Amino acid sequence: MPEADKTLAPPAAAGDSSAAGPSAPRKRVFIVDDHTMFREGLRQLIDREPGLTVCGDAADAIEALPAIRQTRPDVVLVDISLAGASGIDLIKDLKQEFEDLPVLVVSMHDESLYAERALRAGAMGYVMKHEPAKTVKAAIHKVLAGEMYLSDKMSGSVLKKLWLGQPEQPKSPIALLSDRELEVFRLLGQGHGVRLIAEKLDVTIPTVNSFRNRIKEKLGLKSSTEVMLHAIQWFRDESSK
């Protein structure tokens, strides 16, 4: 993505350590991702980048919130798939408590389905995990500078839908699901039963059943079994991308 390369060395504002000397304080990055190896790899990548340092990490929202309160990072990197509350829920909680804290989503999930949801929740950008390291670093620098980061592919679509008031037709019925319905659908796709989903989301079993019924109606499916099979196939397709 050619435009991303240009943001690797953004113009420095007063006190911006990304372009300052080695003695200047580095911008502090907090990572929230449920894969230990990915967190470690991202930590190494960031710690080698001039002007940046990782101040902490967490595997889920329950760990993340108190740690972020303690470490006071300059930016938080969040994955979509987390145990318990989803990354979207975590972003909403972060923006409610830390209104000016920039959040960047770094996820394996298709940006065409999740990027707009993340922006509506309060994220400043969305970058997929398969992107080159320089693109991830560019995205971090850009949101730290107070700018939004999206891939070229998503920029036009999101601008049209969010700012120009020209909504596009959803490319998939899945896009019709609310954030919580999509989270339930994703967990069904991972093979989780209703009881386990209720525990993960900290809601009641009837609440999960209600979400599942809404999913069934929106996707035009006939039974809960069809919902489960559809979810499993969708999750496999997403994981293979």
C-alpha cells in the first residue's frame, strides 16, 4: 500500500518522540491480543522502532482495563477476537473511560466486515495482521499523530458511508448483524454452545438464544441448527483468508 509508506516518518509536533533524539521519551504502546506469540512478536517489532516502546500487554479485556489504567499508554492496539468481551466492546469501554486515548485495531478479521464497526466504536484505525511490518508501524505512527488509518481499499468505502451519508448495499448478509449478534455468530462458528457463549459474554442463556433468533431472521435461516452450520462454514472461510 504505497500511501502507508509515506506515514512511516510523519512530521513531528512539539514533543513528538518519533522524530526526536534518542533521549526523548518514547510513545508508550499497550497491546491487547489473545495470542501470546503474536503479542511477543509485535512487542519486538515495536520496541525496535525509534520513538516507540511497549509499556504492557494483556490477553483479554478483563486484564487490559486495569493494566491500561496503571500504565497510561499513548496508544492501544486491540484485536477483534478476545476471550470474554470482544475487541469492539473493549474499544467502547476504553473510549468511555479514556476519551482521547487512540485505539488501533490489529486483527486477522476481514476489514470489510469489521473496520467500520471498529471506527463506530471509537477506533482510529484498522490494519490486518497479514500486512507487512512497515505498514503496522505506519498505522501506529499515524494514529499517534491524531490521524485515521485505513487501507486504500477501505478508505473510499468508509468515507462514503460515515461522512458523506451515502450508504452502500451490504456485500454480505453478515454485515446486517449488530456488533453483539456478530460476536455470538463468531462464537457459534468456533463450535461453542449457548451455555459457553453466555459464560464468555457474561450474559444469560436466554439472552444468547435471543441473539441467535435474531441472527436466524436476518440471515433467512430456518432453524438453530442451520445457524450453527452457517456460522461454522463462515468461520472456516474467514480463518482461511
